[in-house]
Amino acid sequence: MSLPLAPWLAKKWDAIDGVLDMRILNAGTGAGDPRFRLLPESALAYYGRLPADIAIELRRFRPDVVVASDPYVGAGALVARRLARRSAKVVVEVHGQPKTFTRSYGSPARRVMTPLADRVAAWSLTKADATRGLSAYTSSLIEEIRGRPATATFPTYSDLTAFSEPAVLSVPETQRVVFVGALEPYKNPDVLADAWRTVASEFPHATLSVVGNGSRRAVIDALVAELPGQVEHHPSLAPNEVVAQIDQARALVLPSWPEGLGRVVLEAFARGRCVVATNAGGIPEIATDGVNSILLPPADGPALVDALRRILTDHELAVRLSSQARDAYWAWHQTPDDFARAYRDLIDRVIDGAR
């Protein structure tokens, strides 16, 4: 995060600010917004200082409720509450599978911390006063640990106007698909790369566009070097440029395991494009196989190859599935005020004792 806030991000926080008196601790840089206290961007420094930083705000701001964006931040908030000797209630959010924190991000060296990280996440969720999930899937993850579903379940607001407002373009005849997301293990770029090698050998005019960066970038770099005419890689694009990439494709491909919800699916649906995605995590809550999507088992390379074959050879199928995608997007459409009201309702319920 950087201050001042970008307009698309300011919409969310300004809406929440309209219904709650708040202070936000977040890693980032910049100045000029008294609602924010920015912490170090280094993960080691951020998590190492977090209990003390939250304790300072508990003494200074005296909130009724602390909302933690993940179980690890939640652990810091619970420790901080004891340090500050305050009684603020702690709400822990789950945006995705906590076990991916050490297993599916960044350096493999993170896996050394897996046993400790798993215990911390479980302790945080168990001790939290209340919880929030993004989807039925993330609520089920909470229930596995706490024995009860999330106190509240609603998606995080994302400004998707760059995707929803421009006129939807027809599904192109061009044999092209696009991947948009972090190049991290949980997104399965290795499975995608292996599948595309097979597809590319069968369809010499087919193109895969990859948008994203991460610890598995070398997998995509190797694929570009091997198939320079059939793979494009864009490490970072502005939202309007991502829109252009989706518009030029027949479908979005997303072989992730697991997505807490799958915002990029909503982005593709907003552009009137179907998805080829994993039938896991929160994705099937948005996408319906045979209606607006082709869904396949996690990490199933042959199934991914077959699905891509279908999309690339059957333009009518891509058009039919994509024709239902836009309606699916509007079913999940959310305004900043919708999000703020959902948050205010959660806070009120927690103060009243909801667990």
C-alpha cells in the first residue's frame, strides 16, 4: 500500500470511514492520511513488530473491535490485546486456505515454518472472538477449526469498474486464452505450462497470454523461450490493459488450488468471458460447469489439456459459455457502500456478543 491512496482503493476505505471510526495498520509507504499507520514492508519486520504496533494503537485509539486480515495478523492482535491490557474484541478473517502461507508462496525455505505457522493459525482462529469468511469455502475452513462457521461471510470489495463499465466485445475467433494471477505454487503455473506445451504442439496458431509475476516466474520464462510465438508474458499491467488481454481471449484459464473466492473469475465474467478453472476452493461458488465455465479437478494436467482443446476448437462453445458469464458477474456485483454496510453489521453483532 502507498499513500495517498489510489482512487480505486480509496473508494473502499472512504465508504467504511462513513460508517465506522477506524484506524488502519498496514505495510506500505507514504503519508498524508491520518487514518493509516504504515508498517515495514519486510515480512520479517512487519510480523515481528506487529504485536507491539497493535498494542500502541489499542492504548491510543481504544477501539471496540480489532479486525485482523488473516490468522497470523489475528495472532498478533490477540497478543497485543494482552500486552495493552485492553478488552477490544478480535475478529479474524480468512481470505483463503491458511496452509498456503508457508507451502505455496515465495521461497521453498518458508516450508520450514509450516508446523509453527499451522499451529499459530489454528490458535488464532480458536481464540478469536469472531470470524469473517469471503465465501462458503473459507467459512468451511473456519468451521473445521472452530467447530462453527464464520460469524459473517461476505466478499471483500474490489473496484471492478474497469472491467464492468466498458462495452463487452464479441468472443474472438482467434485461438487465444489468458491467465491472470500471481505466479505462485497455489496458482499452479507449472501445471499450466506443461498443459500448454501439449496444446501448443496441436494448435500452432494458439496463443497463451500470461499476466502476473511471482516466485514461479522462471517456469513462464522458460515457456516463453521454448514457444516464443505462442506464449506472451506481461509481469504487470494496469487494469485497462488487463481488460484488453481478456477481451482478446476466448477464455480465462485458472488452474489454481485453492482460491478463497476468485476475483479474477469475476473480472473475466465482467468482460463476458468464460473460464477454464479448477473446481475447488471458492471458484465453484461463482462459476458453474457447463453454464459459464469448464471446471476441472485440481492439478489435473490431462483434464486441463482437454478443456483447452475444447475451447480452442469450438468457438460456438466459447460463445455459449461466455454469453452466461456477464449475468454471473452481476449476481456478485458489490458497491463500496454494500461492503461498508456489511462490515458495520458485523462489528455491531460482534459488540453484541456474536461469535
